[in-house]
Amino acid sequence: MSGFDWPALLRAGVRGLRLRPAEFWALTPAEFRLMMGIDASSAPMGKSALDALARAYPDKKDMDDG
């Protein structure tokens, strides 16, 4: 599975968009895409993609939660 290139995204936000780190991390992916000028007309995530994401990153109950 490939992950996000966080260093490149952070560089784009902090250096390219001149955001403070806290501002970068507070953005939603949609806001970041809009600020980067990425086409926002792409279709939203469908059920199959959401199901695949849930399988890849399942919710895990913390042992300390009881």
C-alpha cells in the first residue's frame, strides 16, 4: 500500500502556500486541494473505496478503554 508523501504535502503547504504548520494540519483535504488549485470536480469517494479504506485502516479498540 502506498502512503501519502507527507513531507512533500507539508512543503507545499508551508513553503508554497505560506501556511503556518498549525494552519496546514487544520485544513481538510478538500480545502488543501482547493488551495493547491487541484480540480475539485472529481467524484467523491464511493462505497467500495470507503470499504477498502476501512479494511486498510480498521478501528482498533484501545486496551485501556475497557
